Amino acid sequence: MRGKKLYFAIVLCVLLAVGFLTTSFVSFYVARDSLEEQISESTLPLTSDNIYSEIQRDLLRPIFISSLMAHDTFFRDWVLSGEQNGEQITKYLAEIQSRYDTITSYFISEKTRNYYHQTGVIKQIDENDPADEWYFRARDGKQPYEINIDHDTVDRSRMSIFVNYQVRDYNGNVIGITGVGLSVNAVTNLIETYQARYGRTIYFIDKEGHVTLRGSGFGDAQTLQDRPGMRQQATKILTSPGTSISYEDGGHTYFVNSRLVSEFDWLLIVEQSDYSSDVRLQNTLFINIAISLLITVIVGLIAFLTVRNYQTRLEELASRDKLTGTFNRQVFDMLFDQSVQKATRHKTPLSIMCFDLDGFKDINDNYGHPGGDATLREVLTLIRQHIEETDVICRWGGDEFVILFPNKERKNALSKARDLADQVREAPVRFGRDHIPITISAGVTQYREGEDLDTLMARVDNALYTAKASGRDRISLA
């Protein structure tokens, strides 16, 4: 125990030294970690939420417009009546474009494959035309709408964001695609506004990692994997509806927050670089000193309470019989109480066996104490090998031992006691050139609710005395 106390004292001193060294040499790293944590867990997610709210206001509007068109009864009735008056649909599309300030509005009929525009029918959709592939993809899609960036059919020099919405009849069959378009430049200007307002890099990617929209300062990367430092993090971002990560590039740490804009099925990416200020570093240094002192106080307090409250108990739990390796009586008292509490709580039986070695005095007389010690050691090793891990064995005194059998009724305990007696009888102890035959006698009984250890031991001792009085190698049930 003296060695253990010395070891504990050394560990305590090491912990205290680590606390002070942490204050002296790691303050800069703690400060940097503090700033990184604040950015990644607080500032950046909050900024991302604000940007997301503004996107809902500025970019989701065309989805609502397209949905309104797709569910307009006039629109569907005109299609189902045979598209007889083309002037009606062109006026309708022109009114949509004028009222909601979109760059285009359109409708493609599944029946006639006419591409209706506010200026009239501009073409026929053809399955063999690669430029018309978007229509059939949107028509057959599982979602009611899709968003894609493509060249405007009317003006091929202009890139636009189109919301293609399925138009269904009253039975749910697709009868065409309608939608509106936004200028990519207009949306890019919105991103530029967000970047200037929040001081972050903002862009959008699709589920495959292709960059769909970006602002200035982004670079030339076409996919998330092409962006410096992001290649190893791309999978995590693309497989999650929202996450926060960081990466290193050019000696700086970049924090990234992603969030799924479900209406577009795109991921909004907001990035921020970490530039620590001198003031924040100094403040973090003071925090580091306080934390180190607090750690020292806590470690000292824990050590004091541990030594004061648990030293005696730990020493008792560590006490075993040196010869046989079984628990001593002091430990057995505590283990018995625990077994009784468990048996009472779970309504399970608890039995006990008390045994000693037959003729042990003669063994000591004939072979001396070394022979007696060897006999006890070998017999108890054998018995421990044939009892369960939950069973508790204790040296009660001399050659008398006690075994607790949790979850066993007295009949099962009696059967186990007979099995142990057979094992001992069939394994004579080898001592030098001699083989010492050994038998045991035992008493067995079952714990009764509310019974204390002294009363229980009195009953099982009586059973042991009965077995001894009946001759050697006997088991008696109380």
C-alpha cells in the first residue's frame, strides 16, 4: 500500500505540472481552438441561417410562381379543351412575366409538343434534340418540379435558371411542363450582395458536387472536389443535408457550413477564413491560465476526497487470503450484503455451502504444514475451477470455507456441492512423491428473507456438523 500511495503522489504531481505547463506553452493553441469553435459552432451557422432565410425570399419565389401556374384551373382547362385558342395562353404567359418580373415564362404541351412562349409557339419539342432533353427529364421526374441552369431557348446566348413544373390533369396525368426563368446574372448579383454583407464566400452545389451558382472570389473550380482543400471533405458534405467542417489551405483554416435548400435540391455552402486577432489571443490566454488553475484545484480536491473516503474501503476490497486466493471474512461480509440485496431486488434464491477438509489435522501431522498448505491450495484451486464466476468463495477459518450460490435454490446448491465433493475425491493432491487422498464434508442451506449472516451461518454450520457426525465425505442439507 505504501508503494501505491507513492505512485498516487507521483501521478498527482504530474497532473499539476501538466496544468501549469499547459498554461505556459499551449495558450496560443487554446486561443486558436476557441476562435475556431466559435466560428464553426456559432457565428458561421448563424450567418448560414440568415442567408438561407434571404434565399427563401429571393430565390424560391419562382418555384411558387411555377406551382401557381401548374395548378391554375384555367391553365389546365385550356390544355384539356384541345389548345384551341393559342392567343389565350400567350396572353396568360405574358401576364405572368409582367406581373412577377421574370425573364421568361413558358408551357410545353405533352399532346402537341408545342413550346408556348409569351410571343407565341416558338418550336416543337423533339425527343431526338439534345437541347430538349430537359423537358422529358422533367416530365418523367418523380418530383413535381426540377431546377436547371441552361441556355434560354429564345436567346441561346443567355444563361438562365429555369423552374420546370409538371402540369397534371384532374386524374393526375402529366399533360405538360410549365415554368419561369430567372437570369443567372441576377441571382449572381444576389450572391454578391450576401458576400458583401456577411463577409463570407457563398456558392451553391448540386448533389453531385457541381458548382451551380457562385460569386466573385470563388475561383475557377467547377466541382466541389476541384476546390483547393475540399477534396477530402467533399463526400461528407455531399452525403449530409447539413454539416460543419474545416480544412487547411495555404496556411489558413477555412470553416465551411452546408445546408440543403430542399426546394432547389442544392446545397448552400458558406465559407469563412480564420484570422485571429491579437486581442482575442490575449483574452484566450487569460482564460487558459484560469482553466489551468481550475484544473489544479479540481485534481487536488478529487485526490483529497478519494484518499479520505475510499482508501480504507479499497484496501479491504483488495484483501484476499494469501494461501488460497479466496476472499477473507471481512470482504465476505460486504459481498454477502450485496448478494442479499440483489436477491431481494430480483426475487431470486440465494444458497450457501460450508465445507471443510476431512482429516485435515492428520494431513498436517503426517506431512507437516507445507503438506497442509499444498493441500488447501490445490483443493481450492480445483473448486474455483468448477464454480461459476458469480459464485463467491471465502476462507472462513482454518480448513473451513464458505461458498455463496446466487440464483440457486437449496436443492440445486446441494447438487452442486455433491459435484464438488466428487471432483475433490477424484483428484488426490500430489505432494512430493506422495498422493494425498482428499474428501470434504459440507452443509448446504438456502437464505431466508430478512435473515442476517450470523443466523444463516449458524444453520449451515449445524448442517456441516451433522455431515461430519455421519462420517467423512458427507453432504447435509439444512
